[in-house]
Amino acid sequence: MKNKDPDKHKWFHDYISPDLTMLHSVKEVIYSGQSKFQSIDIINTGSFGMCLILDGKIQSSEKDEFIYHEVLVHPAMLAHPKPEKVFIAGGGEGCTLREVLAHKTVEKVVMVDIDAKVIDICRRFLPSFHQNSFDDSRAELHFTDARKYLEGSNDKFDVIIIDLVDPLAKGPARLLYTQEFYQIVKQRLEPDSIMSVQAESASWTELQNFTAIANTLKTVFPIVCPYRAHIPSFADEWGFISASESLDPAKLTSGEIDVRISARISKELKSYDGLTHQAMFILPKHIRRELAATKKIITDKEPIFTY
């Protein structure tokens, strides 16, 4: 019996770090192109189904995007007593918008993404991701830099969700992880409001950006709550952080979360519930130690970068 040819598939190399690469077999390349800001690819993989790839890094996969987007959105949204106006920075595939719009109290969502082409491509090729959220009458889309938009706006929001690509050295998001940007975000929040941010890898070998983002947020907000979830397509634990003047989602009990989900969310969630919530905010000792030891403050002059 002949051995199966290991190279019969095309392979996508997702570079997690200089020392770690994840290989995905490629069933089909659905789209490959370049926008003004970044490369855009949509591929159908054997491992995680349809994947959105920006600048060579997986952003969302069909099989597990619900984990990432539910844990990014719902802890902050449920911590707020009645979120009506929400701002989303990034989120081009429309999944974050989809989760926000599932909240019955939401009246308006302003979504700002710098790359109109990403949204156009995702509209066309990833309908199971956005589920027509872009066409919801409550959604208002803007194609510009989120920092520039917030600087020029007088609007205030109940919840601000930062769902940006990684801070690549030449990417469009490197100045949206800084102390100066978080100060702008704070100015655009209503009293008793909250923000949440995807905060990079929480892997035991790659904690430097996660802990730096947390430490930087502590210089702007009095309540900063780091948490994490395992995202299989990212190959490890991923970090998230909420920040507020007064709201602390980590203090909500499992029962309180389940009651609020039942009363306020118009669909059944796939991953996030009260028990999941509790688990996410219980950080292991090595992460707590690194968070306590970190002195790095991210600024416009000294931003962070990823690979």
C-alpha cells in the first residue's frame, strides 16, 4: 500500500511567533487581494472551515469565531445596565456587530473600520459570519481611522468595543493600542459606561503585549479587568480586557450573567454563559504574576508591535 502524499494539499502557514507556525490545509482559495491598507485572503481550510486572513494572519475562522466574538462583546455589554449606543472600532467581518445587535436594548451602533474593502469582501464571501448585520437599521458604518473618528466626534457611547487587527509595525492599527488612544476612548464614554478590547495573546510564552495593554489601561481607567479564552484557530489562549470608571464585570456572579442573558439577548449563545464568564476572569498564577510585574506603558512614541 502506497503512503499518502503529505504534500497533496496546499498549506497556509499562520506565523504565531518567530518560533511557532500553525499549518492549515487549504481546500480552496476563495479570494486573494490587496487593499490600500493590507492584504486580504479568504480561504476554505480543512481545519477551521472558512477563514478571513489579513496581512497573513488568521482573524476569524468559521469553526470558532463565535468564541472570540461572544467573549469580546457580552461581558461588557451585560455589565452595563442598559446599553443603547455602542461604538465598534474595527470588526470588519461583521461578527462583533452581529453580537452587539443581539442585545434588545441597543438602539444605535456606530462601526468604524479603516478598510472598506475588507467589509465588502466579507459581505460577499462570509455571510455566515455577519448574518446580514451590516443591513440592520441600527447599524451606522464609517470607513475611516477609528482614532480620527473619535477625536472629531462629540458623540458619547454606553459601550465601546475595540476589535482591531494586531499592531503590526506597518499595519493600520499600531496607534490604537496606546495610552493616548485610550484617553480619547474614555472621553467618548458616557458616565457609568465601559469599554472592551481584544488584547493579544495570553499564551504563557507571549504575555508581553497582553500585560502591557492591561497596564496602559490602568493609567486611564480605575477598573481594569483582564480575562482570557482559548481560541483554537489562534493556537492558544487569547487576552481580552474591560475597562471602566465604575463597572466591573468580574464581580458579576454566574447566576446574574445567566439572568441578564435570558432577559437581554435575543438569541442563544454558543459559548458564553454564567459559568464561562466566571472561568474567563479567573486567571492562573503565572498570568497574575506577569500582570503585577509589568511596568510597560504603551504610548504613541513607544507603541507595541506583534509579529
